[in-house]
Amino acid sequence: MDRSLVPRSEGTLTVGMFHHTADTALFESQLEALLAGRIAVSGMQVVTALKGGEALPAGALWITFDDAYGDFLEVAWPVLERKGLPVTQFVATDFVGSNPSMFWWDRLESAFEGSTKSRIVLPLAGGGTQNLQVAGTASQAHKSARTEIKRFPHGEAMAIVEQVIESLGVSNPISKHRVLSWDELESLHGCGMEVGVHTRSHAMLDRIPAERVEEEIAGGLEDLKARFADVLPVLAYPSGQFDLGVMRVAEHLGMEAALTVDNGINRMGSLNPFEIRRVPIGPFADASAVRLRMLLGRLLGKR
Ligand SMILES: [Zn+2]
């Protein structure tokens, strides 16, 4: 093993961030790369340590999933369960059981994939428009559109999603993904999966009025508490969007910590609990891509 890839310093917290998993063997090798020289911990252990309780073991690794997609149950869970690894799922409660997925980016993706248009006009958040090529580059075009749309205030962004779908000429885009149902989540929770807060509607919290931030976080928490005896008091910021106001509201509502989507490995000593970085792992990343991400995360974590 390459020693340079093993964290030597104590007091680091690596948080793996998954959304989708595509394949059992690939997911196993992703976990292997994440776990090399590290010890898996639960979200509750992290919360306890952040509150000044028992410290985390050296090289702690927390495995997190966002959005509760169906492939978690089919691909990831059997592996995690077999290996006895703790995991936390962050659930946006409005979307539980949506089959096909009604998340805006999933609908947008299938609209891009199903479109026969060669180009569309994409409004830009900084003003003006972009003539976006679609034909032959649907997946790239979807990514660019998604990134640009996230720059708008949330309400406007959702209107642009509908406008873009219409201009792609796909009247009812059907996502290839689904979101787990309450029954499925309950049975996973019963088997040890932790559940954390990801708001109700997955609104970008720094792009909505302040009073809605509270509704979104408190509402998401309330929906989860109605189903689960114990909800992890941690928020994953939808789309990783947050600002100081959002952090304060989360803390005020009883959250003990919050997760960003910024790549980085955290050092417990100097960590702001409402700005925890993660290491994003895509469904098709192989072990060396995961190691590279973590190496990058260690560099970024030092900032
Ligand atoms: Zn999400």
C-alpha cells in the first residue's frame, strides 16, 4: 500500500458522500479505498464527539448518502449490512416514495436525454442567455444547465427548470431513478441505518426567504420524527447551498452539525460543525478515483 495515501494525523474526520451506487463490486472497491487506514463511525458517534463527548478514533470515516435513492437498497445496503458498516441516509421528505423520482435534476436529466433538439436557449443567472448545444452532448448539457440553474434564487430556478424542459420538447420526462418509500426507509432504519435531515422540498436554503429556511428544516425534521424514533440531529444542506443565516437557523432548530458538498477532509480540532466537508464519490468512480478524491480532500482540508 502507498503510505502517502494513509492519513497519519489523528483527529481527522473523512465523510464519504454518496448519492447513487451502480454496481456491487464497484461499490465494494470504493468502500475499500475509503476504509484503507480508517475506521468507520456512525453519525451519532460524530455528533457525540462534536458535543465534547467521546472522541472519534484516529482516521474516522463516516459514510453518508443523500436523497434516499432506490439503488441504495438494491446495491449499497446489502454490502454495508454484510460488512457491518454504519451509514446515514439524508432524506428530503417531500420526495419519499417518488417513483419515478421527481427531483428537478432527475426530470431535467431525462428531458435532456430524450430531447431531439439540437440546441436550446439557457437563461444565465448573471443576465443574458446561452445557446446550449444538446445534440450529441446531452449529459454534458444537462450538467451545465444544472450548474447554471443552481445560481438562481430557488423559485426562479424551479421556473427555469420547467422552461428548459419545455424547450427540450419533452412533455413529461420520466426519471430512470426512484426514491425509497417510507416503508423501505422504516425497515432500513430498523436494521440500523441512521436517518438525517435534508429538508422537505430540497430547496436551496441560501436562495429562499429566511422564514422558509426555518419551515424547510423544521418541516423535514418533523416528518422524520413522525416516522422514526431517533433522527440524527444533522442537516445535509440541499445542493450544498448555505450561508451564515442558514447555519444559524439550523443550529437554532436543534441541529448539532451540518454537511456541505465541498470536498475536504475535516480536522476535528478546528472544525466548524456546521461546515463539515465531504468527499464526493460518484457511482462510477473506481478505487483510484476515490483515492485521488481523498488526496485532494486532504489538501483542501488544510485551508
Ligand atoms: Zn440532496
